[in-house]
Amino acid sequence: MQQLISLKLSKSLIGLSASLAIFHSTASEMETFEQCQQRFSTQASQQGYSERIQQVIQSLSPVERVIKLDKSQPEFAQSFAQYVDKRVSQYHIKHGRKMLKEHANLLARLQKKYGIAPQYLVSFWGLETVFGRHKGKMSILNSIATLACDKRRKQYFTSELFNLFTLLDKNTVAVEQLSGSWAGAMGHMQFMPSAMLKYAIDGDDDGKIDVWQSEADALTSAANYLSKIGWQPSVRWGREVLLPDNFDFSRFNFDTQYPLSKFAEAGVKQANGHSLPKASIKAELVLPNGHKGHAFLVYRNFDIIMKWNLSKNYALSVGILADKLVGAPGVQTIKDPKPLSFSRNQMEKLQAKLNEIGFESGKPDGIWGPNSRKAIRAFQLKHALVADGFPNKEVFSALELAADS
């Protein structure tokens, strides 16, 4: 359960040193890891944490690989086709259906109590840890501490670190349990400490919460979390759709919801060619690879999925896998999934160029996000290009920038 985070990979510790600056800060903004530790120690003392937490703080070590992984998250480094191909695989579908049967009684109880259909819980489980196969082996304490010392993510991860200290002081978790993802996510469903603190539940009634070993605890906690953040039991996540050849992109902003009827009036059809259902709900158009690729209309529960992980590729994958687990078509298997047609460096140049000519895309970071979609769409509209908000070759060419071939 992550904000802009994935999971996995190996441990790579580097020694403590007073001269070790957090990896990419400027000279005037440098904070050594030992200075971070002192900051943690002072804050812990002020907030009344135990002496045991002070000992934990003194044992922390920075993990250089964490910063590298944070900068290359697959949610933003891979194309939609690559991302879905790996996460909605035949293995995920086959094993996910096996988990639906194996945990049928538990999942039925959770649906009755929390309103979360079984296929969604199993889909999250599949995407997060491939049903528990890859829960992560990195030190959660060291990973979160490393990110809490990085100026880009300092506030968020400092908060998560102290949530973890609270879990330790409350004996909800033990230090020896704390292995997980490079960003500090834990257990079968990859809970961050804040989510663990607020939503974790003893699902098997054994008197303790163990999201690493107890599948019942992990799934129950996930159902509780989704319910508390607003999941709507009667609404699906979204659906794949077909856009007409003459679709008027100027009528629809991205990252914005419109009545479903407005899309129907614009000629949008279901993927099977049937008319959209007549329902008084709002939908958002998502084009993960531009107007020449897949198109989706997504509903309120899609936004809830994105509270779990702030990536449209991730949220689409959860929905698509959930559909396939119960026999719905989702999207057809993607053959020969191709990478993004632009590198992160080229995307940064595109963002900088857009800013320079008056199309505000935010600070260039190489990530195609909401600000970039809005800026690209405005540029496309001004230059009579298809306004799909996607950084395609036509956009790079119009900006006189080279895109990857």
C-alpha cells in the first residue's frame, strides 16, 4: 500500500559517515545521515517515545539503492503495455482464481462486512506481492529512514518513520519482522506504516496482527482500508471503451469527471461496440498510451484505487485483473508490449520547453502526470494536433525536440 511506490529488491547498505550527504542535495542543503539520526532522536524525545526507539534510531543505516529505486518506479518508467503485460499475466489470472476459491469463505465474509468484492482484494494482492511470493527483503527501518533523509520526500517519510516507531512502541510489530519493499511497505498487501497503524486488523482472531504471515490479517486489513477510504460496493472500477474516429477531444479535459451521458453523446461505445449504460454516474476518460491506444472510462472506485497507489497504470491493472479473475474480458492480452516512445530525460526537456513557451507543466521531473497532460493538451489544441494530452512524436516534432524511435 504505497503512494508512488512499488515493491521489492535487494539490500545494499553503505557505511555511516558524518560526511555522507543524502545523495543528491546541493552543498548548501546537505544533511548527513548522522544529522538525520540526530533529528529523529530529538523528535522522538520530544514526543515521548521509549528508550527502545532511541536505540533503534542509533542502529539505522542509509541504503543508497533506495534512492535509485525511488527514481525509477515502474509505474512511471514503463509503458502501459509493459506494465499491464507483467501484472495481468496468465500466472496472475490462474493463481488469482485459485486464491478466490481457496479463501472463498473469508472473502465472502469480508464482502458482507466491508462491501469489497473478492476479485478486487485478490487483484490488489496479486499486484502487490504476487499473492505473497514477493513481500520484499529490504530493511523497512533503513529504507524509510533513507527516504526521510532525502529532501524530495523528507516530510512524508519522516511521518511514516514515526508511525513505524509508534507501531514498535505499541508492540504491533517487532523489529525482526520489519523486512519489505524498498519504500517501507509491509506484508502481503504492502501496507505503509500509516495504513498499518490506522487500518490493520486481526483477521484470524489469534490476538495479534501479522500482515506478513497471516493471509487473513492481510486481506481483512485491506478490506477495512478500502471501505474506510470510500469504496462504493455497487459501482465497478471502470471499463474499456471505443472512441469514434471523430471524437472531439476539445470537449473533455483529462483528470476530470463528466456525466456518463456526455460520453455517450460524443459517440463513445463499450469495447464490444454496445452503447454505454444509462446511469447517473460520472466518469473520467483515461488514455494511458494516447488516442491510438487503449481508452477507458473510469468511475469513483478508480479514484479509491489510486489512493492506494497514485499511478493510473497501477489502478488500471487492478481493475483489469479483477475483471479477468471473474471471467470478464478486461483488455485482450497485449502482444509484444513496447516501451515508452520517450525517455525520462526527453520528457524533462519537453516539460521545460512547454514551460518556456507558456504552457505550465510544473517542475520538469520526466514524469507524464496531470500537469504535463494538461500542458500538452493545451499545446495540442493551439497547434491543431489531436488533443489527447500524450507526449507522442507529433508533440515532440512540433516542439522541435527529438523523441526516441
